[in-house]
Amino acid sequence: MMNWGYGLTMAFCGFALLIGTLVYKATHTKFELVSEKYYDDEIHFQQQIDRARNAAKRTAVTISQDNQAVTLQFPDSLPSGQAWFYYPTNAQHDRHFAIATANGIQRIAKSQLQKGHCWVKLQWKTDTQFYYTEQEFKIN
């Protein structure tokens, strides 16, 4: 039979081990920011809301993929802007691309992207109107 002093010592040692494990995990967890310049993004957030409203009034951007590329099809023929592939699990995989298309179709080679779940954030303009949309997408 075990005496109470030995049991109490084991309980304290177990608790200390648990706390040590939690401290180690907390200090070694990597936290990814959506943006390094989040203060500037907050200031311009109303513009993004307005762009999203403009995009909601139009035909949606279609995102598809084949074996070689991801295709972005815009409702307008001459958009200019940015495409951002945001990977929530690893900021090192994030990629930015300029939208430059004459026929409303932008192809991005899969070799420039990582496989997996991402958010495709699109910001574009035609003439004087600005648009913004984001869609979840899985790259195979």
C-alpha cells in the first residue's frame, strides 16, 4: 500500500509536468497573421466593404482548375487588379499575382501554388468601378 506522502509527491510532479508541457507548447506555437500591416488594412476596411458590395451586384468570378493551372474568369473583359492566394495554415505559401487579361480569363500555373485549402482574394477594377471578392478554394 502506498502512503499519502508518496501519492502527494507524485501528484505535484504530475502537475508540474503538465504545466511544463503547456508552457512549452504555448511558446512554440506558430501564429500566422492574415496581414503584417493590419492597422493600415483596418483604416481602409470601408473601401473593401464597398468593393465587395459592387462585386455582389455583378456576375461572380468563376474559379476552376485543370491539371496545369487555376483559371480565374471575370465577368468583365479588361480587368486589372490583384489575385491573392491566402493559405490560413502557412503564410509562407501565400502568393500575390497581378491580374492582366484581355479576354477576362487569367490562368495561373499550379507550379506557382501549393496544394491544399486556400482563400482566393480578388481585387480588381474596370473603368472607374472597384470590386472585391473572396472565395474558398481547394487546389488539387
